[in-house]
Amino acid sequence: MKIAMIGTGYVGLVSGVCFSDFGHEVVCVDKDPRKIEMLEAGQVPIYEPGLDTLMHKNVEAGRLSFTLDLASAIDGADAVFIAVGTPTRRGDGHADLTYVMAAAEEIARTAKDYVVIVTKSTVPVGTNRKVKEVVAAANPALDFDVASNPEFLREGAAIDDFMKPDRVVVGVETERAAKVMEDIYRPLYLRDFPIVTTDLESAEMIKYAANAFLATKITFINEIAALCEKVGADVKSVSKGMGMDGRIGNKFLHAGPGYGGSCFPKDTKALARIGQEHATPISIVETVIKVNEEVKRRMIDKLLDLCGGSFNGKTVAVLGVTFKPNTDDMRDAPSLTIVPALVGGGAVVRACDPQGRREGEHLLPGVDWIEDPYAAARGADLLVILTEWNEFRALDLPRLASSMTTPHMADLRNIYDRDDAKNAGFTAYDGIGRGGAGTSAA
Ligand code: UDX
């Protein structure tokens, strides 16, 4: 199969590289000459474990290439994937479809033969139908179908998620398009990974409903965590006990400082908007959005308590600024709410993150960047664990505590226990929802 992938952002690049590894001929297109130059020089513009190796392998095999020229990429392609950004539009919370529609028009103007136009970007229900209209209007003679093929890739685990998905969702209207999509995903199909083939609207809805459900699950446990603190329960035990019920499942039940990233905040807002527009509000999702903001603010209160009521003049070491480990992405990261509150309150903030510094330097002004967690903690009044990078999971706690001026720890990912912290010399420890055995002042 020949595939054109429009957009070499996170989703487009990972999908393009993985499709080429399936043995397809893939041309990735982008409008940004710097990105294409980098990719042609063998450099990966984003941090994603394993992506560079897989990219080099397939470029060398002659199956993967990059270009600025959409027309040459589309020439002879069986399918063109639209994987451009759909950011939240300022003001109304809608997904901004400018880039998707511009790509659709450009495909219409350049395509010659039958092609399946596949939307991979997360788009509101009804968008694929609009794409169809736009293409038909721009080039009435073109023989084409549209397909919806949402992605479910987690940053930091994207290659594995692509190669071993729980499911692939394909929304189509014709047998012909279904066949093309089946051929594209055949390597997975042969390995028994289920493909859910459905209509366009259902495929679009599956993506929003899945992400909103996961965001709800996290927010649910975050609220339970707050209550655990009040009633003396430990949310880690509560999650474990709940998660062993097969109907609930143990994934996405880790209490933390609030969800972030490029998908959950954007997709929950977009789904809430779609509901309102159709006079069918998804109240639960509207509440999740609100509660997630409260969760982030609650973290600031925790830190204030550990600093004796004021940040002024305190030195705070923050371990982790990215929205989760194994990514350099800081979109909607809890650090963007928490760190400015520390800086604004007069604290000296030292941040340490294996990948977050490059973005963090722009997004978090007034922060000192330190490579090593031990150096960051030296002389500090509070150690905050904000992202659970593996590098921070087995720190030498006695070494940290003995080097701090005030050995207090805010473990916002629950990777340590109160007793361990206490035995290591921390005089105060607070986690999330650890009112029982796990936490409170040591
Ligand atoms: C998510 C979805 O998992 C993926 O299917 C979708 O298509 C894109 O969005 P991603 O944003 O990469 O992927 O991150 P994910 O691992 O899902 O985590 C999202 C956020 O939830 C992070 O801020 C993470 O820290 C938080 N989280 C996750 C929790 O707080 N607790 C959990 O138990 C799980």
C-alpha cells in the first residue's frame, strides 16, 4: 500500500513510521520546512522512546520519506491520512478544524485517482462528513471515500500502543474504503488485534467517549483521595481494592496532581462543547473539567501547609515538570499551575526533569534548572515530586533529607511511603489521599 501522512506532529510521525514498519510505502508531509529538514537529516523533532531507531530503519529500507510537497506524496496513494493539529479554539472550547479542512481542500485539489481520505486527528462528531463535503465541492470529479481512524496512542508508549493496540477503530461508509483500511492494518489483523469497523459518527464518538471516560476515572479517584485524607483512609489501598474488581479494572486509578497532556484536557472540553451544542449536556464531563482544575489548586494548598503557610523566602526543589514521564510534553501539565504559584508566592524554585527543561525554560519563567535531583534538594525547604519519572522512584532518601535545610516532602505521585520518608529523616511527608498508613506529618 502507498500512504501519505499529512502532519508530522506527534500522531502523524508515530503513525507514519509505524505504517512504514508494516511494510507500506509512506510519505510524510508537513508545511514546516524546518521539520522536514530535520526529519530528512534523520533527526526526530519530538521525544518518544524507540521512535528514532524505527524511523532510521524504515528510511534506510526505502519505505519512509519526508516532503514539503503534498502533490508528490498523494500521487498514487491508496490512502491519505490527515494527522494535523486540532487545538482547543480560544473562547469557545471547540476543536479548531482550520488545519483539517485546509488539508482536505488541498488533497481534493491534488488527488487524481481513487483515494481514501482518513482523518486521524481527533475531531468533533460530524467532521468526517464535512471533510467529504469540502472535498466533493473542491473537486467534484474526484473518486474518493472518507474514513475516520482515531488514534489511542499514549505519549511515551506510542510505538507499543500502535503495534499492539487494544483495538483499531475504523469508521467507513463503503466496502471499498473498509477494504483499503483492512489492508493497511492487515499486519495487526493477522496477529489477532481486533478492528472495530463502524460508521463515521460512531468512530468519532468512540475517541471522545474513551478519553472522557479515562479522564473521569482519574478525576474520580482524585476526589476519593481528597476524602481519604479527611477520613484516615489510604487511596493506594482503596485503588487496589477497587481495581481488582474486573468490571472496574486497576488502570487509570492512580491518584495524582490532576490529569494533563495534549488529549484529556482538550478532548473533555470538546466533548462538553458538542453536548451543549446538541442540547444534551454531558454534565459528568463538565464536572470532571472543573474538578481537575480544583485538584491542581488543592496541590498548592498542600505545598503551602508543608511550607508553614507561606512560600516567601522558601527554597523548593521540584522533581518533574512534564505532564507525565517519558515525554518532553508540558501541555496542560500540573506544573504549569503549581510552579507559577510557588514563584509568585516568593519561593526560589529549582526544577529538575530528564526531558522537560527545553520547554520548561519558556513556560516556567523564574525557575532555576538543575540536572541532578540531589543538587536541586541541597539546602531546600521542600522537595516536591510532581512527575513520576523512573529516575525519581528510587532516590537515596537519607542523602536527600540530610542535605535539605527543612526536610519536607510533597510526594504528589505517591511513589514513597510516610514510614520510609520518616526513617530517612524527613520531618514532614505528604502524599495524595494517604490519610491512613501512608502519610501525614512524620
Ligand atoms: C491519552 C490516552 O491514554 C490516549 O489513549 C489518547 O489517545 C491520548 O491521551 P496521554 O495523554 O499520552 O494519552 O497520557 P496518559 O498516559 O493517558 O495520561 C494522561 C494524564 O493522566 C497524565 O497527566 C497522567 O499523569 C494522568 N494519569 C493517568 C493519572 O493522574 N492517573 C492515572 O492513573 C493515569
